[in-house]
Amino acid sequence: MDTVFFVGLLSLALIKATPLALGAMCGLLCERSGVINIGIEGMMLVGAMTSFLGSVIFNDITGGTLPKTVSLLVGLLVAMLSAGFIALLHAWLSIQYKVDQIISGTVINLLAVGITNFTANAYIDPNHLSGVGVFTEVEIPILSQIPIIGPILFQHQPLVYVMLILVGFLQYALFNTRWGLRTRAVGEHPRAADTVGINVNRTRYINVTLGGVLAGIGGAFLVLESVGRFQKLMTTGRGFIALAALIFGKWTSVGALLSGLLFGFSEALGVRLQLGDVNELQALILLGGIGVAVLGAVWVILKARRRQEDKRSMPLVVGTLVVGLAMVATALLATFPEVEIPIQFLGLLPYILTILVLTGFVGRAIPPAAIGRPYEKQ
Amino acid sequence: MSEDSEAIQQPRNLAAVIVGRISIPLLAIFTALLVASLAMLASGTNPIKAYLALGEGAFGTQKAVIETLIKATPFILGGLGIALAFRGGLFNIGVEGQLFVGSAFAVIIGYSIELPAFIHLPLALLGGMFGGAIWAAIPGYFKARSGAHEVITTIMLNFIALRVINWAIGVNGPMRAPRTVVPETPAVFESARLPILIPDTRLHAGVIIAVFAALVVYWFLWRTVAGFELRTVGANPSAARYAGINVEFNIVRTMALSGALAGLGGGIQVLGLAPYNFTTGFNVGLGFDSIAVAVLGGIHPFGVTMSALLFGAMDSGARLMQLRTKVPIDIITIVQGLILTFVAANQIIRSIYRIRARGEEDQISLGRLWGGGS
């Protein structure tokens, strides 16, 4: 339990949050314009595979004469294009043919599994393709030297920064530009948008395809910045967790990043605790205590602000805060026996969190009004 | 629903109705096979040779037909589970996890207690149904309580089921068989195994149970009050509520029944097939393929049975195809995805083959209540 542990944990949380935030931004673009996308998982999977193939094949063609980074960038580009293409298929099915968008997303997921497994078995595995490597870390000058914050935020591989920039850019663009206004209009009230001359279906096509490009970056991240090679079904549900992050983040990119960080944090926690250099029980009680205490504190503030509401639940609210603080105190003061927590259980954290979030444990979210409905011109 | 109205409009022309119902799925299958043959050509395989091998592998010998039936069994039950949920307006994408939990429950009952066969086998099957039902009722409850969309919650529960069971059969796990190098449970006792229908083959009684389940689901959906409620909630929840139907209760019940069918499928897999135990990688993907089975089958129990047979045939024939032509088995997943595409986007098929729409269609709307709002 020391600073090094926490800095490492938070830095890893940001890394683990990167594909989730990128996937969530894919969902953001789609859903803000009124198209449900449960095919993010499939788009990321395709992006992961094509980024691998793109970088490896380009490296082979050039015979390794160019720096590794160029091949990796080519891989990234291929991933963006191919995932964008898959997203275009989703748009085509759900806009042109008015297929139920959930079915269409399922089609994308099924096809992605089929295509990537087929390619892996027919081409990648028989040729023993091993991958070009991963992007090297880029330390931001000056900023990375700040104690604690520097190592957490500014010593990462490039796609982490790309993700952060995209989050800021999308947040601005969605609420401050003409494109953003049009997108939101199409998602909330397509008839009204059409009346003022916005091409509803074209807006949806563009947004869904761009969303696919972002999911492609998310998939490429898994290969180009993480393991360095393609593994079958390597997205392991991240596309769906990203969807939950989008909903939890109330359909904004900053919100999606923050909830992505929450999921990333729970994943990072699982990874760090497995290393065995900390007492798992102590860490879990400490972090759980912090979580409960923060929840209690926010709840107290909310209750205090809404004065007209009855105060009957106040003991429960204050109790939450006290329990949280007590857990933190216990974790810091008591000594703990070494308990082995099975790896599989630590890995469950993001999934359980997703369910809790969706069940409105942390407040209800309202999706864009026209979501899921194909638009028909009158 | 729509077939009632069709029956009224065209009482004499039953044949035309049937042709109208199955022409789109058949053309969808044909088109999907055609598109997949492009992928085969790209990887340097003769698609005609591949498909001949596929057909021979599925129906060429008695053994092949039996394998097809065995492979079709879980598809029938998984497809029925998804179709039932669809009819109730729910997309149970978690059949995969429910199948897993069902298998686990059935196998635990099968190996941990010794009972006479006439109690043990039904108990193990019921255990599988119970496990699947619980695993589906949880997201059903969440949906009913707070509108959490079942697509995401059931997927999360799939991962949770997978990881917990992998732990349970892993090294030192509570379900791990003693003295074994691979992660697997002990085999179930003889008394919990499904009887073999034809001696010296693998054909077990599960296929009969599955077909019987299709009949029961048909009876339930169109001949019982509960089934009527389920379909009403699926067609229009507000109208159902107005008519005095408890929508929330129906959502949980629909999910539980859907999960029970999936769990029964999982149970049959462990109780019917040697080595009668549960191991890693067991039945992976069955739940997702069942979605395509249900949609291809027109979300009708009899259609589901037919399309499950087709999927079973593709799976059982794929091995010979791979052996003869070196096409990876995964081409089948692509074919299945394409079939789903063409059935769901039947306008594509209509425009290719110039078929006019036959008026009112079974409209599936799953986007309702998306994202936690209600």
C-alpha cells in the first residue's frame, strides 16, 4: 500500500479505459444521431484483426526497411477503414433496409466473429504471423515530470493521448458546432430536423461510419498498444462494456471517459492484485471503502440540496458514509491475513459493475428520443 | 397474430401461405451460401466441392444423419428460448450463459448424488432448467425493475457464468474431477444419463425432448392465457398494461421460461453425450448461433425446429468439408451471419429475386426501452 502502487494502478486504469472510451465514443456518434449500435464489439474485433494484418503485411512488403512505427500506423489506418466499412454495413441495414437495429448489430457481431476466426484459422495461424510489435511510449515533455500526475497521465503510448484528445474534441463538437447541433437534432426529433432541411439519413450514415472508425481505433489499440498480436475473440466483451459506459456517461464523451475510467479501474485492480505484491483483502476493503464513502458523501450533498424532500432516508444516507469511512479506517489500521482470491473473480469486477450501473444503481439515464427508429420521409 | 389473420383471409390457400412463409428463408440460405462461396474462392477452394462435402457430411450416412440430429438438439432448445423471448418483446442474447449454467447445474446433480434412474435423470434435467431460468430471471428482474436493457445485462452475465464455471472446474476448483490434467468435472452417474435410442450410436433421447419442447412452446404461446399475456406484452406493453396485465411480472416470467429452455439444452448436452461431463470450451457459441436459428425460423416453434436442423446439418457437415477442402470450419459462422442478415433484411432478398411483400409482416421491435429509460 504505497504511492507507487496507486500511481501504477491509476496509470493502468487509464490504459484499460482507452478502448472502452473509444468504443463508447463510437456508440455516442451512432446513438446521438438515433441509431442503436450493439455491434461495437464486432467492429472492434474487426479493427483489431485488420490492424494486425495491415501492419504485418505492410512490414513484409517493405521488407522491414521502414521504421516499425510506420507499419503500425498503416495497421491503425487499415483498422479505421475496415471498421468504418463494417459500420457502414450496419448503417446500410438499419437505414436503407430498416432492419431492427438490435438485429443488425447482432449480425455485425456474428459476422465479425466468423470473419476474424476464419482469417485467423485460414491465414494468420498457418503462416505463423507474429506481429510487428507495439507503439513505444511517448513521454510528454515537462508535464510527464510532474510528480504523481506525470506518470499517471503523461507517460503513455500514443493512442491513449489520441483517445483523450478525441474525448475533448467530441465534447466540444457535439455541443458547440453546427455538425453537433444537427446530429443531436436528428437523434432527438428527426422530423423537425428534416423540416429545417437537414438530411436525416445522410447524417446518420456519416455518424455511424465515423463511429465505426473510432471503434476501429479501439480495436487496433488492443493489438498495437497492448499484446502486439491478434488473438481470436480478443475483445472479450469490451464493446458491450463500452456501451454501458456510454449509457452511464449519459451520452457525452466526457461522461463516457469517466465511466470508462471506472471500468478501467476495476479491470486494472484485478490485474494489479494478481501480481501479489499487495494484500488483496486489504486493497479491496480500502478501495471498496473509498467507493462507498464517496457514494455516501455525494448522496448527503444531494439530499441537503433538495430540502423539500422528506428526511426519512437520512439515517441510511449518513450510514453509508459512516460505513465507507469505517472500511477505509479498518483497511489502514488492521493487519490482514494473506488470502488468495481466484483470478476469475477479480476479472468479474467490470461485468458486475456494468450490471449495477445499468440497473440504475447510480441514477437513470435518458437516451436520445428518436433512438432505434428508422426515419421515413413523409 | 399475423398468421391468424392470414388464415382468415385465405382459408383455402394454405399451400400458398406456406410457400410465402418459407420462400424468403430458403432464398436467404441460398444467397448466403452463394456469398460465402466467394470467400472460399478467395482462399483458393472450389465451393461446389466444399458444399458437396458439407452435404455428404451432414446426410451421407446413418452416422452423419445422427450427428446432424445431435447437433440440432441444442439449437432447437436455444432457438426456442430466443424465439419465446422475442415473442415477449425481449432479446435474450444471454442464452449462451444460461446454457452454461444449465449444464453446470445438471452435471452437479448428475455426479454428486446417486439415485434411481427414474428420479435422477428428470431431476438433473429439471436442475438444468432451473439453473438456466435463474440466470435469465436475474436480467429479467433488472429489466422489469429499472429498464436495464437485457442485451447488455445478459451479455455481462454470460461472461460472469463463463468465468465462475472456468474457476470451478479449474485447478483446485470445487467441481474439478479428481486426478485429471484437463479442466473437467467428474462424469455423471449412469442413472442420470439420457437413454440411447439406437444401440451403438450416439443418438440420445435429447432430440425427442427438444422436439417435444417445440410442441409445448407452441401450445404455451397460442393456447394458454400466460402465452397470450406474453405475446400481448411483446406486441404492445402499454396496451397490455391498460388491459390489466402485469407487465413487470411477465417480463421476469418470459425471461425465466426462455432461460429454462436454454438450460434444458445445456443439461441435455452434458447428460446425453459422452464423456458425460463438463469441460472448458464446451458448447461455446451455441447461444449466439441460436439467435440466427430463431430469426431464420420466423420466431415460430416449428420454424425454429426446421432451421435448427439446418444449422445442425451445417455444423455436422463442416468437419468433412474442412477435411476434404481445407476450408476452416469458421466459414459456417460467416454463412450463419449472412443468413441472419438476409432474413432480417428481407428487402434485399425481395429486390434480388423480385418478390412482392405480402402485406403485414411480423415486425420485431427490440429497440424499445433502450438504455435504461422506461
